[in-house]
Amino acid sequence: MTKADDAQNPVMPSAEGLAKSARAASSRGLPPVHLWDPPDCGDLDMRIARDGTWFYMGTPIGRPELVRLFSTILRKDDDRYVLVTPVEKVGITVDDAPFVAVDFRVAGKGPEQTLTFVTNLGDEAVAGPDHPIRVERDPETGEPSPYILIRAKLEALIDRKSFYRLVEVGERAEHEGERWFGVRSSGVFFPIIPADELP
């Protein structure tokens, strides 16, 4: 095989190779994955389950530090999730959202209130204009699935216990001409459910 053939048929990187590249790239905080445009090497047998568990070749990745490392090179390109380094890009499967918000802190009250969410991988985000909360509702059951944007198109599913706590700090307010129940953070009201649907 010639070098030209190699360029057209890049070798699929392994999880170990990606981890090595990620360590080099993330030595000074989150790497600038939005600036990288490496060759697309196809898809890797890696999956993030709805509960936030990462799998490689069907087996859970049991090392939290390795999962955290992979999460730093995760990017969303249109509807495809990829792990990206300066030299390679591979697609992975994400069942729902790549992160899970497992807790949050409340500071202040009223218009000054802030909600700081913590993910299963230790990321933090203060809900507000740059980190909006949105709620998807199952069209058949009406069951809500709340999310918060963590960074650049990457969201966290807010877990059930945190969602119940959100309801405790929620309020009724006007939103786009209708009365809603929702939560407020950093001066922004995030609607959760129409107020007339509350029990």
C-alpha cells in the first residue's frame, strides 16, 4: 500500500491511542477541540448510555479518570458526536446526552438566584444565558426530560433527584404570553411545564 492509499484509508485509532493524544492535548485544561479539523477516521465502538456510563466494545470503562479524559475531547458536529484530537476524529454513539447533571447548588434568591449544576464527570455550569435549561416531553407519556447545556452543543440530562429538587425551587411566571411553572437562574426564567398542567 502506498502513502497515498494510507492517506485515503486512515487506520482506525484505538481507545488507547485516543487517550494518549487526549492526555497530550489536555495538559492545560480543556483542549480547543473547536479549532481542530483532523481527518475523519470513521466510527469507534464506544457508547455513552443514558445514565452516563461509557462503554468501549460493549464493556463499561471502569476508570473514571479515563472517561473524564475522553470527555475533554468530545465534540458535537451537527447530529454526530465525535472524539477529536489534532490528528484524528472518530464518531461515537450517545444514547441521549453525553453528560448527566447529578446535583446542583442554589445561591441567592429571587432575580439574583443562581443554579450551579455539577455533572457526573465533575463539570460545572451556572444556568443562565450561556448555559440554558430546556425540557423535552415524551409525546406519548408527557414525561419530562430536562437538560442543561454544559459547553458547545454538549448537554447534560438532569437526573431525576435533581429534577425533583428543581421543582422545589420553581415558580410560576409569564413566558411568551403564557403562564408557566419553571426555574430562574442568572436572571433568566426557564419554563418547565405550563402552569395549568400542575396538579
